[in-house]
Amino acid sequence: MADKPATGAGLRGQSAGSTALCTVGKTGSGLTYRGFDIKELAEKAKFEEVAYLLLKGKLPNQGELDHYISKLKSLRGLPDALKTVLEQIPKDAHPMDVMRTGTSMLGNLETEENFDQQQDVADRLLAVLPSIICYWYRFSHDGVRIDTETDDDSVGGHFLNMLRGEPASELHARVMNVSLILYAEHEFNASTFTARVCASTLSDMHSCVTGAIGSLRGPLHGGANEAAMAMIEDWQSPEEAESKIMGMLERKDKIMGFGHAIYRESDPRNAIIKHWSKKLSDDVGDKVLYPVSERVEEVMWREKKLFCNADFFHASAYHFMDIPTKLFTPIFVCSRLTGWAAHVFEQRANNRIIRPSADYTGPEKSEWVPIEARD
Ligand SMILES: CC(=O)SCCNC(=O)CCNC(=O)[C@H](O)C(C)(C)COP(=O)(O)OP(=O)(O)OC[C@H]1O[C@@H](n2cnc3c(N)ncnc32)[C@H](O)[C@@H]1OP(=O)(O)O
Ligand SMILES: O=C([O-])CC(=O)C(=O)O
């Protein structure tokens, strides 16, 4: 895989614009947000600090961070009309569809009238997306109408509190914080590019984010964390995992949570989330899922030189925190909103409508045949 040349398919290897937000794989495996290494951010930062960095262009000082956290906390409430819509969505709906509908509905209720409002609209979405998914989940699954205005300072703690009805442990809040930082931004990935294309038409923020959610939903992108969990959850031992993976490779199946469009040798987010998955595995006394995951990682590298991307060990980490699998990708949304919105700001600040060309492969000239004469 390391030697695979970039080809034009999927626009691979082609620059589609510039950004000051993020570098991906610039030194082979690195990831930086506005010049800060992901390892340092994951170790030292709060997710809200990273959100501030991405959305406002610099790290906040203590006063600015305190103010920002208070602002986000004050924006967690759901309008009644949005609650009504969420209550109509069936229990078996895909939560990413709920996120998409919730964002779209909010765009009807709190429309971005002009771009001067963009920072406030982004902050509102950052604050309210966890409320949207947890309100729907708890209503449709448990029949309760939760209060989405919890007192948790962190987005991650707030999410877990709404989901479980009690504050998260320190370990779980810490892992959520790290996870949200890891997922926050990733240059011109498919969902961010969707948001930028939409922004380039001078559309509103809710439309950009709604489109981006649709792109993130697919299993080749954000949906891979759920797909990885679905793959590994029934395997009872590393030996079983190895034989199942070998069979899948034989059949040329895609192994979810492996490979990357840009990184060639490793995804720097993997070592970080893997470390936390191990801690959670020890915390719950797991003897199966983590060893299974590690064996899959070993076999994929040995057989195909394919490495885990950010999604693979997120599956076990979220599972150890008892988060339902179908909520994995919505958590990604709650984080990536920061990257999407920051890219929308950037696109708007220096805009030209994104409209590439295509290589035509159809017939040169078609003859019109009246409808009665057609086969
Ligand atoms: C947060 C994120 O969105 S990270 C990505 C999450 N997505 C996944 O985990 C889904 C599984 N992975 C994949 O489908 C791919 O690796 C993608 C979509 C991430 C990248 O796709 P591409 O850029 O086309 O991959 P790339 O060009 O490196 O593929 C090289 C070869 O490895 C194969 N390959 C790549 N990933 C995988 C995989 N996960 N399982 C099996 N084979 C794979 C490709 O089929 C290709 O084979 P070929 O040369 O015979 O056609
Ligand atoms: O960059 C990509 O293509 C996918 C990815 O890892 C991300 O969006 O986090």
C-alpha cells in the first residue's frame, strides 16, 4: 500500500483548494490542526479548546475558554418544534438520518440570514447536535423526554449524561474528550468537501452541514466505526478473528476501519485511540474484544500492509463505554461539526463556486426517435 501511486480517480492526489486549518500526512503520517500536532492536542487540550481553535483561529486564554464553555452550555436546549419532529422519527431509523433531519429542521427554525451570523450558528450547532441525537434516542428507545440542558462543562460528558441519565466517570469523560479531538478535523475529506462545495454556492450553514452528514454516513467514511464494530462483535477469540479476516481477504471484502485515502503507513489517530481502548478494556475486565481487535490489526498489516484508520479502535473504545453501536457515527458528527463549519468560513472568505469538469464518455451524437417508434 505504501507504494501505491496516486491516480486521478476519486480526485486522488489533486489539490482542490487551499486551507489553513489542517495538514494530513504531510510528513508521511502526521496530522496537525492549525499547526498543532494531534498528539499534543489529544494529550493536553479540552475538545472545547480545539473547537475554539478551529472556529475562531487561535487557542483561547482561560477567560475566553470559560466564556466559550458557558456559551455552549447555554445553547443546548431544543426548540419545541424540533422536539416534535424528533418524536415522529421511528426507533429503527438510522441515527445519522436523525442527525440530518434534525439539522435540516433547525435550519427552518433558526435560519442563517446572513454570513455575519456564521460563528453563532456554528456554536449553536456544536452545542445542540448532541441534544438532537440523545433526545431522539431516549424518546424512541426508552419513552422518556430528557432535559438536554445538563450542567456538564464538556461536550463529551454532556453526551454521556444525556444518554445514560447520570454523569460520566472521569475515565469515560476523558476518552470522549480525546475522541472528539481526534475526529474534529481532517482537511478535504469527503464530508468536509461536501460542505465546502455547498458553501461555494453561497448557501447557508445548515445546508452545508446537512449535506456533510449525508457524506459522513457512508461506510467508506464515518460509517466505518459502526461497520467495524458489526464485524468484530461476534468473534470470540483472536484465532476466530484471524480465520474470519483471512476468509474476507480471500473473498476480496473491504475490511472496515482499515486503509486511508491519504495516509500511506499509519493514521496517527489510531495509536491514540488504541491506547484509550486498552485502558477501557482493562477497566471493564474485557478478555475478548481488545485481543480480537489487536489480532485483526496484526493480520491486516501482515497480509496487506493495511493499517487501522481512526475508526477501528474507536469501535471497541465506544463499545467498552456501553455506547450503542448505532450512535458511533453521530458522535463523529458532534465533533466534525467544528471542522465542517471552519471550512465553510474559509470557503466563504475566499470563494469561487466549485465546479470541476468531467471527461465525457457518452455517445457522440444521438438520433431522436419519436416515442411511438422506440423499442
Ligand atoms: C474517518 C474516516 O473516514 S477513515 C476511512 C474509513 N473507511 C474505512 O475504514 C472503509 C475501509 N477502507 C476503504 O474502503 C479504503 O481504504 C478508503 C475508502 C478509506 C480509501 O480508499 P482508496 O484511497 O481508494 O484506497 P487505496 O487506493 O489506498 O487502496 C489500495 C488498495 O488497497 C485496497 N484496500 C484499501 N482499503 C482496504 C480495506 N479496508 N480492506 C481491503 N482492501 C482495502 C483497495 O481495494 C486497493 O486495492 P486495489 O489496488 O486492488 O484496487
Ligand atoms: O480524510 C479522509 O479521507 C477521511 C478521514 O480520515 C477523516 O475524515 O477523518
